[in-house]
Amino acid sequence: QVQLVESGGGLVQAGGSLRLSCAASTTIASINRMGWYRQAPGKQLELVAAIHRGGSTNYADSVKGRFTISRDNAKNMVYLQMDNLKPEDTAVYYCNALVISGLYWGQGTQVTVSS
């Protein structure tokens, strides 16, 4: 079982930056994929960014060039650097881990971007 704890959310003005952190309870070097998802009010959960065990990454088109996902295997941490934030980025952001035994989720952290 993998426990994930997100932090770093908050209120920021449009154009600002935030860095989300996800602390994992296990060695992330062996995790196939870790990702960040978000869910805005009234909208479906969507993949924002993912990083694979080999280091490759993928992003939603809406955040390409603005968000960067990274991982620190030594600290068992995954980060999401969010720059040039827009009001439409407002959502609850969830950390996710895909392992052999299944999918695991954090509790989420709120990001609110004011215009």
C-alpha cells in the first residue's frame, strides 16, 4: 500500500506560481508512474502531468509550457511546479501513484487562482 500526502496548494493571483509537493510512504523509484490530476467544480477529473519510472513525462495540452513535473527518488517526493497560473487552473489537485497492486491517491490540495 502506498500513502500519498500533497501540500503546497493555496490562493494565488493570475500569472503567479505555486509548487505542489507529494510525499510518498514508499520508495518511488520502483513506482511505474506518478502523476498529478485535478478536478474543478462541476468538471471531470483530468490528468495534468505524469512522470514515468524512466523519467519520461507527459502533460495535458492546457498546461504544456507552464507546468513541470519532477521527482526526487532520494526523498520519495514528486513535485508539480506551476507557473503563469490562470483562473482556469483552479481545482483540487491530487497526487497519484500507479503500482503493480493498483492505483493510489492522496487527499488532494486546493489551488485557487484569482483573476
